[in-house]
Amino acid sequence: MDDGFSPSTNTFLTISALIRQPNGKVIVAGKFKNVFESGIIRLNEDGTMDSNFIRGEGTAGTVSSVALQSDEKILIAGAFFSFNGVGKINLVRLKTDGTMDFGFTATRMTNISQTLRSISVEPDGKILLVVTEAGFYDHLVRLNQDGGTDTSFTSPLSSISALTVGGDGRIYAMGVNNQPGGNLYSKLYRLNPDGSVDSQFVPIEIGLVSALALEPDRLSLLLAGHFIRVNGVPRTSLARIFTVAQPSLTAADYGGGTYRFLLTGETNRMYRIDASTTLLDWLALGTVSLINSLQPFVDSNGTSFTRRFYRAVAIH
């Protein structure tokens, strides 16, 4: 326990979302005692209330998700119809001091029957929303940075329980694929930046997933929720999967003083080829950008060793 962080126990009723700002302060969404019934507050690094963050009347409703833009402006989303007395439906952007940014208008958010379950900011600044229509139908909507609808984005997924956005703009989401030939059961999909299903990622069969987190190298993804298997392999409530097809090498062929083998993996992905004589110490021989399903690699120094082992490693 960090004794240097000690928020007042008399502040919180429920917490629905939180996010840390670059300066160490923490934006907290939920319902609070002695402040306002619902909305957001900001805590200092030690957990005390930040009195410089202007709260006003808060939201007339609930906040379910919070996100930061690159300029540190704050997006709050949920089920509400006003913020600080100004009519705003379910999505509002705040300046860094907590006051409302009137230059932002979410043109898609005009129906009080809609609610926002999740909000994420993509690497290019666009805003990804999980929108619930009439209380039961979830789907993905993307907005431009100014709040206008991004008409270039269309996704076939619904019933979305969790998602995360990678640094390359691709989206990992747990949901149902409504495309013709899609499966009515919820699976983990990867979407291209335009919202279409990425055919290079094999959907993952799993139970209920409530949270996803990409690891820093973006080569693996953590899953958390209520499940006992992942693609038939026993795993309880927490698992990690690879986000790229794991590479393989064919048996090396010798000819002309060199060893030659074929690399298979995910196209448009970079792999490193390593060699070893002991299977303990590995030497990087070079990198390969896989532009075809099979890519040759040649080791011209292989004949200098009585034996040599090879492996391929995805690097980004």
C-alpha cells in the first residue's frame, strides 16, 4: 500500500472510471459524497481533492468512461443530458481546468435513448465509442477530433463487452460479428483502422471478457473476465494471447555453402532471425519484413559450425 496516496474515505460512493494525467493527477468518474451526486473530480498526486479543478454542478446522470486527448483535454462519456447546467447528451469535452470546451460538439450524440459505455482515443486523435441504443444494442461509432461523425468507419460488431486500441490503430474487441457468415457467439476480434474485421487475426473463442490490455510491445494481449478456457485451453479469468501469428521456419536446406530456409508468419510483420549452437545463447542474424506468406532467409555462415539452430521472433 502506498501511504503517500490517501484519498478521503468520505468522498466516494461509487467509482466508474479513472485515468492518470501526465502530471500525476488522477481524474475520477463516479458518484461522490458532499460534492455532487455524479460526475467527475480530480485528485492531486497525494489523493487529496484538487481545488483548482472546476466541478460546477456536474452531470445530470452518470459517467461511465473517461479518456484523455493528446492536448490533455478530457472526454467524459456516459448517460446524461447536461453538464454544469448546459444541455449535453452523453459526451462532453473539458479543458484541463475542468471547464467545458464549447468548441467540441458530438453531432452523433443527440438521442437521449443512447448511452455511451466506453470511450477511447485512437493514435490519430479520433474518438472511438461503444454506443448502446435503446438500452440493449451495442455498436461502435467513431468521431473525428472535433466531434463530427467519421463516416469512413464501419464495424460489424455488436454486444461489445471490452475493447482496446493498439498503437497501429487496430482495435481488439470482444463482441458478436454480424457479417454474413459471422458467428452469433461473442468472440475476440481484431479490427482494421476502418472498422472491418482483420482476416489475419483468427477470432478467439472465450467466455465473458470484461477488460483488455495490450502489452507495451503490442505483441501480446491480456484478457480478464469470467471464463475457464481460451480456444479450448484451460485458463481461469486471466490469460495472455499473442496478437500476431507465431512464426515458423522450415527445415534448413544446404547448398552452395549456405543454409536456406523459409519463414512463415503474418504478412506485413517484421521478424528477427536468430541462431544458436547451444539453444541458450542466441545471435541475431538479421530481420525480415514478411511481405509474402513464405519468405526465404539465407545464412551464409552456417557451414562454419558443426551444428546450428535457428528461430524466428516477432519484433513489431
